[in-house]
Amino acid sequence: MEGQILIPPPPPPGGGGGESKERNLSNGSSNGGGGGGGLSNEEITVVQEMIDLIEAVGLFGDYRRSQRKDAYNLVRRMKLLVPLLEEIKEIENPIPEDALNCLSTLKKSLVCAKKLLKTCNEGSKIYLAFDSEGIMVRFHGCYDKISVALDEIPFDELNVSDEVKEQVELMRTQLKRAKRRTDTQDIELAMDMMVVFSKKDDRNADSAILERLAKKLELHTLPDLRAETVAVRKLVKERNGQQAESTQQIIDLLGKFKQVAGLEETDDVLADVPMPKTLEKCQSLAIPNEFLCPITLEIMTDPVIVASGQTYERESINKWFESNHRTCPATRQNLLHLSVAPNFALRNLILQWCEKNNFQLPKKEASVDADETTSEQQEEIVSLVQNLSSTQLDEQRRAAKKIRMLSKENPENRVMIANAGGIPPLVQLLSYPDSKIQEHTVTALLNLSLDDSNKRTIAIEGAIPAIIEVLQNGKIGARENSAACLFSLSMLDENKVAIGSMNGIPPLVDLLQHGTIRGKKDAATALFNLSLNQVNKARAIKAGVLKPLLQLLVDKNLGMVDEALSILLLLVSHPEGRSAIGQLSFIETLVDFIREGTPKNKECAVSVLLELGLNNSSFVLAALQYGVYEHLTELARSGTNRAQRKANSLLQHMSKCEHIP
């Protein structure tokens, strides 16, 4: 039974007469002996420390989303040990030497588990997602250590009750089952991480991936991003220059999340101590916290109050609102309005403090009044939306082009265009027989779709079949942006279903096979997203997606091997996918990547082969004929964490076959 563990306070050190034999405890100390019957103080200590440790991990609270399930399972299993430990505390005779050594080993395994759980509780969310397979290996290591420690405990010598022994046996069974389990990777998360780390062109469609990643990793609010900055800084210090490439990738992704959230990156993650810019030249002067903007951590020159009552620097909070946020950064509560009021009282206090301490406020360039600019922008957008329905072709083309540009600039413009009723006439123009209007329109819809509410509106207005039509018959630029638009819309599950049911997958497959490199990348990203839906997997296979995917594997110059393997990994989880792949001679290609591909190639290729092999041993036998066993052995020794784990799983599966040489 789980719940609050009631633990009596440990006995005071010292104790009665009688001599206690020295013990080799894991904590390296001895509290002396306990006279007469019962446990000695040192014996009680080692048991009590384990109970305290289990209670401590029970108080950790929530865990990072990428390891939440595994962390809670480990905590639950650790709690199953409490009745055993409490029963041992109550035994009347001293614990035999060998039994105490076993308990010390168990304690070491629990300390290891606590360290891992602490990492999953407060570690960098980006790092934990980036190295999720490595973290899983650590979980399995903890399972091993606890299981081995429990196997060695002499329960009969300790007079443990049958009821408790049954509970421990249950835990043993759970641990063994957990060690055998081959977890399904969060493929959507893995693909998104791969895209943001490898994407070279900085197009608007990528912002949709960043936004989805930020929500998945729970890194889209000011407090979350601040805590993540602290966690990443700690990670950098711990690595001390090791694994420099992956460390820089983590830092760069954190910076991108801050940009998506509309925050200024004012401090260097690599710095030893976080410090506002304004303090760099005056390190001995401590500025009162209430004078610092909660967003930039710089002293405020123009403090304003928002609807929640919190005060921010005017420029910073305006950028927050322009990034389509409708919440207070500090309290995270929804704001009734986005109006701000000058905080004259605080500004006067800041000026008085600056004068007293001879501190000069940073000068800021004069800017045009924000309200006036917004009002002019709204008037322009309303006029452009009206011109979309003009009877003059040139006027329509000019309006569509301008809206395309404005929708690319910032989230605020995307909201204003939608509020001005711009989406319905844009959808109508998709069917207009003018290639330039088509390209401007579909690209404008791509930009507008970066806003989640606009995604729904665009779909409701009937844009999906028209976008698919442009994808099939438009000029190459319009086709590419149509694919990117379908990808952005497919972020919503209901749109995944709609695009698949409206026959949007075949033209994406055609673009994947015959498009430019950029078109192939857009098609691949869209097809991956759509194939997260089980029904769409069958549609993609029926549309012939496997042939162009195989071409991408063969033509390494395109640089899309990882994308192709990631889509294949989704498709082989479907029975029709495995059947269709079985008709292709690409097992040899997979083995080639496992032998001489990049680390990421090897990781993806062995994952695909493992999924195939677990469902059909003939794939394993075919791979063996191409010498995969030797390459898997090498990969299990020197590959990435995930590749090592997948290679070991595949080797274990192979060992069950009688055909292994």
C-alpha cells in the first residue's frame, strides 16, 4: 500500500555494554554496539537510512515529462521495500554478518536510484529528452543493482514473514520484467529534436516544431525557462568541457525556446554566475530586486503595470505580448486585457536610488509610440483583407503578397490578420487560376497556421482540400509551401485525420520522390507527422511511400537518411508496413548503415531492424547473411547510448534463434 511512510526517529548513538563486532558498512562508519538482544545501533542505522532514503524520494514531487513514467515506477517499487525494512528493524537477534553486508549492498543500489531520480526531478529537461535512451540505460542499471541485492539477502536467516517475502518477490518480478522491456521511443519527440538540431534553413515552419517541443518539454513559460537555464548551467559545469558538441546543441536549443517565448537572452548560460548586463560594470553594487524587470533581470527605466498587478519594463512586456502571449510572465495567469499603465511610484523610487548611489540608468533609443504603430498596422491589414476580394487581379495579387510578408514578421500580425477576417478570402484565392496568387496565398496560410487557433480556423474554412490541390498541380514553389503548410496544420490531431481522409498523402509521396531537395524535406516532415496517426500509416504505404524512402537511403548525397529511417521506423510498427518492406531488398542497406553510417544513421538503422526482427525472424536471418552480427557487437560496445541499447536488444533476440553461427 502506497502512502505516507511513518518512520520512528532513529535511536541516539552510543548504547549499552557488550562488544559489537566491527562492520564494513556502506557509509563507512560504526555507531557502536547494542548490548543484549535486538539490533545494534549500527545495524539499526543502515536499515533506518534506507527507510529515510525511500521517504526522501517519495517527497521529490513531479518528474520531467520524458522520464515521468519510469521515475514513478521506480519510486513505487522502492516503496515496496519499506515493510521488509521495518520488519528487519524489529527482529530480536543481531543481523548475521553476511546479511548485513547484503543490506549494505542494497543501500548502495538505493543511493544510486535516488541520484537518478534526483536528476529526473531537477535536471535539464532538454538534456533528459536529448539523451533519453542513455537515461533509460541508467534506469535499467538501477533495476539490475536492486534485483541483485535482493537476490542475495538471506530472508530465512532474518526471519522475514511470508507476507513480506511475497511482496519482495513481487518486486523482483517487476524488476525483471522492467529489465526485459524494450520501450517504444517517443518518436515524435525524437524526430522534433532531430529536426531542430539538423535544420539549416530557418523558415517559419520550423517555429511550429519549436513550439510543439517547448510544450512537450514544458519549457514555454518564464519560470520554466529560468529553471531550465539554471539546470543547463549546472550541466555545463558538471561536464567541465566534456561532450562539447552535445552541450552546445542543448544551449542553442534553450536559446531558441527563449526566442519563441519572446524573451531576451541577457545572460550567458556558460557564465559561472548569472548577472544582469547593467551590473557588469558595477559588480559591487547590488540593485534591489524590485527594481529589476522579471523578464530581462535588468533595472527598469520605464516600468509599467499589467492587468495582474505585476510590473515589467515596457519594452520587454510589449515583446512578450507581440509573441502572442496573453498571460502574465511571472504569475502565468490569463490577463483580462493587454493594456499597461506607467508605474510612476516605482520609477521615482528607482530614480532616487540611482541618484543616491551615483548609478546611471542605461539609455534607450527613442521609439515610435507602440499604440500608434499598432493602430496604423491594423488599418493597413483591414484594407489589405478587403483588397483580397477586389475585382482587379493586380490588386488581389499585391494584397496577397503583402499579407504573406506581414504574416511572416511576428505573431501579433498573424492574430490581427485572422481577427480582420483574412483567412476566408485567402482560402477562396487558393483556387484562383493564377500561379503567383496561389503561391502568395498558400504561403500566407502557412505563416498564419503557426498560431494554433488559426490552424483550426484554416481547416474549418475548408482550406485543406484546396491546399492539397495546389500541392498536386501548382508550381514548384507553391507545392513546397503547400507541403510545409500541411505539416504545420497536421500539428493538430484532428487535422492529421482530415488531411489523410482527403487524400493528401499521395501528392506528398509524389513530392518526396520527384521534388527539389527542399521539396523532399518538406514532404518528408509532413509525411512523418501524418504517419503518427495509425490509419495514415496504411495510407502512406498504399500511396507507395516506401520506394522514395529507399531512394533517399541509397542517395546519401541528399542528406536525408535520418529522415527516411525515422519514417520507416514509424511504418514498420504497422503490419502492412512490415509486409511491404519485406518485398524490398533493403535489409542489406540497413546493414550497410549499421556498419559504416554516421552515429545517427547507425542508431536509426538498428532501431528499424530491431522492430522488424521482433515481429519476423526472417528479417533477422536475412541481416545475418550480410554480416550484421559482427557490426552489432561493435555497435553495442562503441555506439551512442541509444544505439548500444538497441544493438544489445537485437543481439539478445538473435541469441534465441537456433540459426546464429
